[in-house]
Amino acid sequence: MDRIREYFASQDWPVQSVGTGSGVNWAYRGENGEWYGQTWWFDDVEQLLVYSVCPLPIPEPTRSGVADLVLRVNSELVVGCVEFDVDSGQVRFRTGLGVGRDDLTEAMIDRAVRANVLTLDRYLPALVRAAAGVPAADALAQTSGTRPADRSR
């Protein structure tokens, strides 16, 4: 979709088209690592999807611990979710937005993309620790600033 490419061009963020042109690949470097991602527009369901792919494959022996971490992280998130393919060891972060094609703005794309990359950057150190065998609760506790305010009030 042209609007997605226009957004990335306005940010001086290089992209490559994917598939039939409805998606783009990009790279990102955050404070805690670098990785690639994809942004897709699905016209038939009018959805924008943004994926960041965790830069490290999760070793088989630590996958159950990483799965525990993913559950804990997802329970803290307001926007997006961590996906974990336990067979391949790939971790992705996904954000999405349902909006009509004609209503999609660069500001909406920006919020979805920024929420995506900043969230993975925030939790990447915990994923690295869990992949190294640190128990999920400890890996998450060592990640500064990940505890949200008490939302039960």
C-alpha cells in the first residue's frame, strides 16, 4: 500500500516491498538491539499489521522458560502481543490496527510502528536473559521499567 511506503519515506526509513506490494520489510536499531520487521496492509479485512522479529532464535532447552516469559509480558501489555513459535523458536512482537483504507493516516501508522519497535526494545533484554536460562520472573524483574502502574484502581 502506498500510504505505508509514504510513511516510511517521510521518516527516512528504508524499506523493501514484500510479496505483492502490500507489505514492506525494514530494519530497526533500538537501545537494546537491532532486528528486522514487517508492516503489512490487508485490504480484504482492512487491517494494518506490524511485526518485529526478535533477533535471536530461542534454543530448544530454554523454550518453556521463554514461553513463561511471553505469558508474563503479554499480561502487562495494553497494545500488541508477543508471539512465540515453540517449534521454530522464533519470537515476534505484533501490533495491529483495524481501520478503513481511506481512513488510515500516517499518524496511525506511526503509532502502530513506534509502539511495536519500542515495546520489543523494552522487553528484548528479558527475552535474552530467558533464552540464556534465567527464570522468566527473574528475567522480567531485571528489565528496568517494565512493571506497569497498578491498573486495578
